[in-house]
Amino acid sequence: MNRLQKFLSIIPNIHNWLSDRDFIWWPFSFLRPSPSTFMTLKHTVYMTGCFGGLSFVMFTGFAVVNNMFSLDSTFITFLMCFGGFFAWFNIVTKPLWNYRARRLNK
């Protein structure tokens, strides 16, 4: 492996090291694939539903408790929670996870 390849493998290595930690997946550790398993769009949709749903409930609960609840802010919170997780999982997590899976399956 040349220097450029070593340098470019730093980001996926750090990301995957963090992704292997249990606290990242709590309370949905059942969704974590093995390191050699490829992550698919279907998998990221399930992850988005679980993590986006949990964050939406938490942010909405925070708004209600602090008397900041409104239908407009709830709609925006919904879009941000689910859209943000969907984008993150498909733009960052899936490619970096699959990079490692490809290397492990060689």
C-alpha cells in the first residue's frame, strides 16, 4: 500500500473504529451489521427510521417540556431528524462501512 492509499484509509478507519463502539448504536445495536457485511439502502432506511424516530421524539419532548411546541417547529424537526439521519447514513456511514467490508471480503 503506497502512502496516498494509507493516508486515504485514515478517514474510513477512524469512522469504522467509532462505528464499532456499542454506545454509538444504543439502543438499536441489533441494527449493527458485522464488519464484513455490506450496508444496503434497505439497512440505512431501517437505521433512519429508528434513529430518526428516537431523535424526533426526544426533540419534540424537549419542545413540549420547555413550552416551545408548535406544529411548524414539529414539522421542521421531523424533516431535520429523518432527513439528516438518512443523508448521514447514505453519504457517510454506508460508503465508509462498505469500504471496510470490501477490504475484509477480499
